[in-house]
Amino acid sequence: MKCEELLKALNDYIDGDIDPAICEGFEEHLAGCNPCQIVIDNIRQTIRLYRDGQPYDLPAEFHQRLRSMLRQRWQEKFGGPGGERRVES
């Protein structure tokens, strides 16, 4: 199994809704592919955080960068702080 094949069937694998034969291929691939192991681990952690329903505090630096980027994108799309929409032609 290649990384591309693994990624195509990833949702079914994570949910446990996958043919056992394909599951064996996943396990074999994951045993030797660190990048795919990281992807699977990140997805599992994200699902766990979501299901636990516990808020996760973002590091202050990340929070500030995210807020700044969102503000910039908002202004690019909608104009100044008053939200005047720009007409695109």
C-alpha cells in the first residue's frame, strides 16, 4: 500500500469501518511509514479533543498570529474596519 492509497481510505480506517483485508495493509504500511503515522496520530488526537469537549487554550503567540491573519483576510475581502464591502470586477 502506498501513502496515497492510505490517505484515500483514511476516514473509514479511523472510524473502524474498513474491510479487514485493507486494514492489514494499513497496519503494514503504518509500521514502516513515519509520515503516515504522524497523520493518523494527529487525526486521532483531534477526534479525542473534539469528543472530550474540553477547551484547549492556544499559546498566546499562535492566538495573536491567527487573529492578525484573520483580521488581514477580513479587510482584504470586506474593506476597512467598518466592513465596507469592496466591489470586485
